Amino acid sequence: MERPLIGITATPEALRYNGKRDTLSQFYSHAVEQAGGIPLILSTNLYLHSLTELRQKLSGILLSGGGDIDPKRFAGVESPRVDGVSHDRDELEFHLVKLSLETEWPLLAICRGEQVMNVALGGTLYTDIPSQFSTSLAHSTPIEKGRDFLAHEVTLEPATHLAGIVGTERLAVNSFHHQVIQTVAPALRVTAHATDGLVEGVELPDHPFFLGVQWHPECLTAHAEERALFAAFMQAAGRDGK
């Protein structure tokens, strides 16, 4: 059986003098390969008319973490803390979500990716948790503590795809975000909450694999539950027929 080819979106960065480059943490590619897939990094300036052909070649899509979504896309509250907005990346990832819906393309969305998933389907975000939501939880952990630092627990909703995959009611997760889902898109089902009530996971019922989490499982593959998430994604991608 051929290993599924997984497209992973990247983060654009400005070059020192002119132009841009796309970057991606190796945690993503390692997690995909560890689970049995082959990672392929997708350029942020990929021509949108290429996506239909790309659908025929890739077995799944992973929307990675990164900068903030343009608040104008969801009528969000403007905040000086909004950072890293890329209109090219927004456009690409919104089209990938749409194509996943139309063709049942397996899709795993992480951190920013989960937020893209929600906004693309009509949901909204808190553009800055500290100034818009009162909580004692540290959702934006100092990176000095390590990418595998377990910041808080999430509670999984029973009878969801995510709960069935990880096989537990509670999960300790890392946390590196200042934005989060506010209004859940009508088509999505919440799969996980933090103890302060903020949404930490969503999925689309009746789709082979359309699942998003707010934490970074690619940095936690030492834990069986997070490996199980990537394994389930690879299984769905393998069934896609590529």
C-alpha cells in the first residue's frame, strides 16, 4: 500500500531586501512521517487554479499553525495584537477548506488551522483572548517553557470523532495562541473545551475526516493520544484512494 501524500500549509515570511519565503516547523513533517505519510510543503503563493489538480495528487491536507487571520474576514474586533496576517495564506487555506468540503478531502487543522476552518464555515474568533475574555488559564505559553509543555487540560465531548480517536475524556495539552473560536460555525460540532469554557476542538459530522484542534499535537508525539490523532488522519488519507 502506498503511503499517503499529505500537503502541509506554510507560513510566509518577508525576506530582508525583497520577496518572501515560506517556512514550516519540522514538527509537522516529522509527525506525518511518523504516522506513515509523506509530507509535502505547500507554497503560500500556490496558484488557486492549481488546487483542483492538487486534489488528484494529495491524499490529505494539514492546515498548520501560524499568524492571525485577517479580522475583516469575520467582522472581528480590531486589536493591536493582531499579527502575521497574510492575505495570500488566508485565501489559499479558505479554498482548501472549501475543496475539502466539496470532495471529502481528509483535513486536519491545527491551531490557526482550526480557526481557519471555523471562519471559512461562518464562525467568528476572539481576536485577542487577554483583552476580550476573562480567564486565569495561560493560553499563550512562553515558548521558553518548551513546545511540549503541558499548559492546561481539555475536556473531550463524548461520542465525537476526536474522543473516539484519543480514547480519553480529558487530555493535557500545550497552548500557544492568543486567538480562539468565539462563535462556532453552524456546520461544526465542538469536540473539546478548556476548563475556562473556550473551544479547543471542532469537527464536521458525516465527513471522512474534517477535524481541528487548538493545541499543537505535532509537538506532543511522545504521547500516545497525539500519535493516535495523526494515525487516524493517515488512515483516512489512505482510504482517499491516492
